[in-house]
Amino acid sequence: MSSDLQTRLQEILNSISHSVEAGGDPKQSESLVLDLTNFLNSISEASLLDPDNEDAKINAFELLSQVYHYICSPSLDEATVDLLSFELPKAASRFGGVSEKCLEIADKVIDRFVSMCNPRDMLSILCDALASSSEIIRVPGYLVPLLSGISKVLISIRRRHFEQVKVAVRIVLNVLKAVSLEPDDENPDLKDLFGRALSLASSIHAVCTKLEGDVNDKLRALLALYVLQIMALVSFRKCDKVLNSHLLVAQLSSFFPYCGLSYLGLITGSDVDRMTGIAVGEDEDDFMSCLSDVKHGASLSVICGHISDAAVMAATEDLISVKDDLKSDQTKRWQAIGMLKHVLASGNLPWQLKKHTINFLLCIIDGNISRKNDVEHTNCSSYMPSLFAALQAIQKVIMYASDAELRRNAFDAFKKILADIPASQRFDILKALITKSDSSSMTAILLDIMRGELHTENCQRTGVGRNDEISNGENKACRDTPFWTAGVLELIEFVLRPSKGGPPNLPEHGDSVLAALNLYRFILITESTGKTNHTEVLSKSNLQKAYNEWLLPLRTLVTGIMAENKSDYDEFAVDAVCTLNPIELVLYRCIELVEVNLKQSTLVL
């Protein structure tokens, strides 16, 4: 180690002691402390900027050890301790990212101040140091000693426990979220960081056990929300190997029984709402920003139980019973689907977790969905927005997952969730999904689902009265055909004549155009054959509108593109022709059907 550095540090420390003992100008003493922190910061920064420099690491360790021995000196008076306590913990924490040995000394420095200083003052100092860490947030090793200090000092707080813990939780969670979204998954300090976050949960639990009544209830609720937020932040990390997240999840789950959290309450969201109501006031939107992922954490807690037996055992839960409850209770199932949208829609979670989430969804909606739900659930509109959002999230999995099995399972779950929704709401949700879709392929899939619903309803309608075993309720469901309405024509027009006017873009929107034409042809044929007009597709005005505004402009566009690319053999031209060939075939069939029906309507007149 450089003797010059050691000598310089000793000079600064001696100057601080002499200044305080002599009762000098407080500003001079503060200036000397500033010299000390600037000196220490230069040493830690040199080591962090050149992590392969072993001499710099040795210097950092020796100098920080010298500081530690200084603050442990029996001759150090209380005034000097108080003066150093405002800046030295932060300066010492910067060494946490240099090496394991430096981290150990940084922990000791902070522990020393925690043992010597007023707990409330020390909590404020450590929280301020943590809150001001934005410029070095990429060095989790800096945060680790501070988190450890906060965990230890909380236990020593004697008054206003809930308020003090709440302040610490807010700062800790904001910092942890910033770290969890950083892309450096291989940083070994992350394991220590989340381990210290877990220690903070243990400290809050220890404080809870000392309290009774409303304060205990509020602090337990805050602990529950903290644990759920950490659960989400752990899952945001993409590298399970580094974080050993299965172990962390099991450890976090072990707090559930004490906090009054159950898998059923977590997956339906009722426990989250209850804990939030207890711990957070109605006008505390600002505080809720640090708990923005608690619903992710609640859902992930159950998904992790679905993955890991250790998590289930730690939570003392019966996951089979929970799944059975969700299968048998449609309202709870809808609530669970609404909660799981947080996992499926998140861009921060790895695909593997989403794969397990889809598998869990298939478990709770497995089996036959009774259409009696259409009759029994008359007041279900409040659940539709969350179900709609869940279906949108599953759409993204279907479109963007690289795993073919995951895409297939997601589509299976998508269809089963739709089937679990009453028919009248199902039509509205399908309509909204189609109009909100920005993918031609997904729009085509949705239009094909719509065609399947029309086919099912038509079979039910034509079968009514021929089966004496059909109950009166099911008869009513069969006669109630919300899909066979004029609204379905609006969806066809949405694709064939977009709101901007003119025909659709081809070949870019070829998939959705072909699906819309097939849907229109199916409706025309079905209504003509059955001599019905539920959708009003056979009215003369609608036939003329479809002919003049949808089909003829589309024919002009298709024939033009085909002519341009007919003699061209580059890749784009071949793809365009291949896309347009099936469109052209269905388009001409639709034109023929419309012309026949127009002629018949004229003859009738």
C-alpha cells in the first residue's frame, strides 16, 4: 500500500479529532469531514473504474480498514462520531462494489455507526444515502451495506414504528426497482443485494412482533406489500442462476402465513386490495408508486408455487385446492385471469415465466365450459375490462413468443377464456380486439374465431326444437344469438374499407382481407340458405354498399397488383402474387354471390 495515501488519510483523521476536541468552528470541522469523504471517494472510484487493478483494491481495503479502526477507537468522543455519521456511511458504502473484503469492512463501518448513533437519526442518514444513489445505481455493491444498515437500525426504533418503516420501504423499493431493470444480469452483487432486501423483510417482521393492535395490523400489511413488490423485482431479473431466485421466492413466500396472505387471495387480487387498504391511505398515490408491481408479485407468487414445491411449502398452501376453487367458481376464475394479465403483459419478465403462466391458465380453465354461464351471469360487465386486457396480453404471447409450444398453448388459453365469457360480452370483446389490433395476422385469427362463433350459433339456432332434451334455459341461450347481428358487418367493413377510406393495403394486410372475405361469404351463404336476414346482409342497401364500396374497389386493386407483378420474378413479386391468389378467388366468389342476391332482390321488387 502507498505510504503517502496512508499518511494523508491519517492527517485528515487527526485534524478532525483535534478540531472537534478544541471546540473549533463547526464549519471548519465540516470542511475537514468533506476532505475525508472526497479522499475516500477518489480511492473507491479509482478501484471501481479499473476493476482488474489489484493494487488499487489493496489500497482501498487498507485505507477503509484504517478508517474503521479509527471509529472503533475508545478515545473517539461522541461529538466526533456524530460529525462523521452524516457522511462517512455513504463514503464507506462506495467501497462495497470494489471487492468482497471491502464490502465486509464497509458493513462493519456502518454497523459501528448503527450501534453508536441515535436510531432515528441513523435511519434518516442511511435512507438519504440510499436515495442519493442514482448516479452510481449501476454498482449494486454500494447499496448492499446501506440496506444492511437500514435492516439493523429499524429494529432499534422505539417510536412511530409504522411511519419510520414506511419511509424506509419507499426509498428501498424505488432503488431496488431501478437496479432490477438494469441489463447487467451477471453482476454477482445482485445476489447480496436481494438477500439484504430479504433481511429488511425479516427486520420488519421482528418489529411487528413487538407491536399490537392497529399498528401491528398496518405494519403487517406494509410487510405483505413489500414482500410482494420484492417478489416482482426478483422475477424481473432474467438470470435465475445469478439470483438463485427459487430460493429467494421460497424465503419470501415464508412471510405469507404471518401476513395473512393466501394463494387464493393473491391470485384473485383480494389480498392485495385488502393490504393496500390497511397500509396505504386514499391520498397516497405518490407512495403507491413504489408499490407499482405488487399485483405482478401477487400473481407471480402463485405461479412460482405452480413451478416450485419449495415455494408452496414455504407458503403452507395447497395449490391443488386453489386450482379446484378457480375451476369451480367463475367469478374467482375471472379475477385470476385479470390478475395474470400483469405477468403476461409485462415486458420485464422472461418468457419462461410467461410459459408457466399460460400453463397455469390452462389448468384453471381446463374442461368443458358450460354455456349456462350465459344465462347465470347477468351482471358481469365489471370483469370485462380486465378480461379484455388479459386477452390482449395473451395476443402478444401468441405473436411474439419464439417457442412454438408456448404460442400454441397461448392460443388454446385465448380460445378457452373467450368461451368462458357470456356470448353477448364475448361478441363485444371480440369486436374490440379486432378494432384494436395492429397486426393483420392477428386480425385474421380473430375474424376466423368470429366465424366459428357464427357457425356455432347457427347450429344452435337451427337445432332448437329438434332435441326434446334441451332445457328451457339452453333453449333461450340457443335463440339468443348476439353474433348474428348487423354489428358483424361493421367488422368486415373495418377491414375491407378502412376508416382512412379506399381499399386496404395489399399485400401487407392480405391475411386480414382474406379472413374478412371468407367471413362475408359465410354470412351471405348462411343467410341466403336459411332464408334469414339477421345481419341485414341481404338488404338491397347493404348489398349495394358491399358491392360498390368494398368489393369492386378491392377487385381493381387486386387485379392491378397482379398485373404489375405477373411478369416479375423477384422475391417480392412472387410473395405478392402468392398472397393475392387466394384473395382473388374468394373475392370473385363474393362478387358473384352479391350479384345473384341483388338480382333476386330486384325481381322481388
